[in-house]
Amino acid sequence: MTNDPVATNPSLYRVILENERVRVLEYLDAPGDQTTPHRHPDSVMITLSAFSRHLESNGREVDVTLPSGVARWLPAQEHSGRNTGESETHTIFVELKEPPAAQPPAGSEQPLGPEPG
């Protein structure tokens, strides 16, 4: 995968399980830490801590605040992020290796951040 977060941000992401259908990543950072641009395929994100982040992609920006213990769908996207809170960000990503059922229409905006629960 181009811009694989494990390769672009190896001190923050680690693979905890991988097989032919999924890859499971753990993400852990501290307040003020930031990531370089990286790509996520369609994924499920599970928050292990409450956190606040600022995400950026192609000139778009969004602030995300999530509580601990929630699962969110994360559509395929490329972004960079910064921990803007006072606590560490600790999440699990379950990345799907299957192709999406439908591709977004050409020219449509890519999603940024997790979808509301």
C-alpha cells in the first residue's frame, strides 16, 4: 500500500495481526505528536482512549474528538494528523483487504476522519 502508515510513521503504528483478509494496527501517540501523510483502506477504528485530533488532507481540515470505547467506520482516505488534546491517542484499526463494494464517483471528495456513529 502506498503511504502505508506503518512505513511512514513507524514510531506510532504497529501491526498486531495480519492475514489474507485483514490487517490490525495499533496506534499510540502523545499530546503534540503528529503523523506524516499516510493512507488507510476501509477500516474499523476502535478507540482505547478518549482523544482530540486535527486531520488534514488536500487542503481540507477537520477536528475530531472521540470518547474511549467506541467503534467507528473509517472510509478509505489519505491524511495527516496531530494530537491536539491533553491525553494520548490510543486506537486499533482493523483494515479490510477486500476491495470496496463501490468506488466513489470520479471527482467526488474523499472522506476525512471517521464517520459519525
